[in-house]
Amino acid sequence: MDVLRISLAAATGAVIGVVVVIALAWSIRILGPRRASAGAAPDVSSDSAGPRRFGLSLLAKIAIVALATAAYGYLGYINRPAPPDTPPPDAAPAQSAFAAPTPPAQFNVGGVTLSFTPPSGYCLYPPSLMQAIVAQQDKINPDNVVHTVFGNCDQLREAAATQIRIRDFGMLMTPKGQISQDFDPPALERVIASAAAPGNVKETLDQRLRAAQTRLKLQSWSSLGILDRDRSAAYFAYLFKSETQGESFAQACIMALTTSKGRLISYYLYADYTKDARNTLLGLLQKVKASLGDLGAQND
């Protein structure tokens, strides 16, 4: 862009230089004889065919055009717009990349293209962070294909600047063995039945929470079974306890099993909790239900 700007300025200078040369040449041609008549008569040599003509030499013309071209090229250079600020190569993505609303993610599940918009307040992970999560999941969860990952927009902005842990995030996955399988309602029912734990169906949420927290150890997870059910999905609840960079934390998770365009989708949504996971789980449940409604509307 700077080269084009300087080239255009130099071309303008060249045109102006040519105009100046023409104007000077005509002025000297017209005024020269008048000045000569007002003073001494012009010299007439014996071998001349007539009186000497007044005009600019070729060298003077070239000098004028070159000077105008250089001057305008220099003006174009010094008045070029300042380049935008660019982060260093190892800087995190710009904060504007995490401004809600975020554009939908497009992904392919067994030859079927699906569109997904994160819940309100969540943004898609930038490509570099997405690649890191996919690589991590390939190691710890190799039986699933990760379609997209999203997180709280404010936390993503903060993580871009300070590398903090993102506490509220989610992802969409599909088991590799079922990625090309067509799922109708009966097929979904069979998957849900195989994933459910029938022993705790009659227990209240509080009872299941107490049992799950009793079983929970550092770097482990504990299942609460199916938390809710509707026509489009089954909602499972989990608790996790982990540690990273010297920080111990507990997380609640809602995992929904659903289908879209005949393809199986596992929808995970995570959030930290402190002592009581009940309110966190119920809040996640409502967010997942609303998001699945949007998923269905986008892919009808």
C-alpha cells in the first residue's frame, strides 16, 4: 500500500513537472522577443539563418520534471498513514477476537455439515487455542472427535493477556465409532440407555451430589447420572476435581446427548464451583437446554 501511494505521488509530480516545463517554455518563447526588443538587438552571427530563438534547454526540462517527481514522491512518503499496531509473534490473539456475538462454527460430522452458535456470553476458541485443545483431547480422550470448543468471552480475553485458566467453557464431540452412523430417535434411546446408570434414578439430586462428592478425589471425576430428560436430549451431570499450575479446583459439567440432522452430538459445558455444586449444575443445565434449542433451529 505504501509503494502504491508513493508511486501515485511521484506520478503526480511528474505530470506537474511536465506542465511547468510547458508553461515555462511558452512563457520564454513569448516574452523572449519582447525583452530583446526592449534592450539590445539579439546577436546575429554570419553563419546563422536567422535570429537566435529563446527557450529552455533539454537538460533544464529534464531537471524540472525530475525535481517535481522527487518532491511529490517524498511528500507521499512522509504523509503515508501510520502502520497499525501489531502484536509480537508470540502474543495472544487480539481482544477483539472474543467480542460477542461470535460467528457460527461450521463443522462436518460424517459427511453432514452442521452450524453451531455458542451460548450467550461465550465465544469460539481462536484457531491456535482450538488446536491445542484438540491435541490434548487426542491424548486423554482418543475415542472422540472434537468439533468445536468455546469459552466465556471475558475469560478468553483475560487469558489472551495473562494466560489464566479458562473456567467456563464447553465443547461439541462425537464418538469416532458413531461419527458416520445415522441416528433416529430409537437409536438415540439405545445410546442414552447404555450411558445411563440405573442404580441412582430414584435418588434425589442432593443424594446423588453427596455420593458423588464422597467418591471425588484429586484428578478424578464422579458421575451423577441423568439429571434431566426431554424430547431432544438426555442431560448427564458430572463432577471433576483437578489441579493445574499449583491451583486446585472443582468443576461441574453437564453433558447432553442429542442428534442433529441424524448425527450424534455430545455437548459438554463446564464451570467451576466451590462448596455446593447444585446451583452450578442447574445453571449449566439451563444454558445447555437453551443452546440445544438454538442448535436445532440452525440446522432444521
